[in-house]
Amino acid sequence: MTFLVVVTPVFVQAIKKTELVPSKWLPTVSILIGAILGALATFLDGSGSLATMIWAGALAGAGGTGLFEQFTNRSKKYGEDDK
């Protein structure tokens, strides 16, 4: 379910903006949110088993956080935020 890759980072960004969770815990929260969304997605047509969807959601959460951090750290490193 490719929508997990898009939806999970959106939820994490919303949590990040509310500052309910310290930033050091956001990668863990992202994985948990992805796993929960994956579990909820098992009720959609064409989805895999519960275990498969939880795994896919957790990977989406981990990947989403990693990709976001990669781009933000790159922009800080190369001064791309200064434009």
C-alpha cells in the first residue's frame, strides 16, 4: 500500500508541529504510526495480511523519517536554507 509512504510522514509532521513529542522520539513515533496505519489498512481491498501491513507501515514510517532527515540535514550542511 503505497499510500502509507505518503500518509505516515504527514501524521508525523502534524505531531511535530504540535510539539507533543520531543523531537528525539519522532523517528520511533514515525515507525509506530506507520505500523498502526498499516494495521488499519488491512481492512482495505487488496491489502495483505495483518503482519505484512504492519511491517509495510513500519517501513514506511522508518523510510519517511529517514528521507525527511536526509533532506533537512543536507540543506543545513550545504546552506540551502539561506536562500
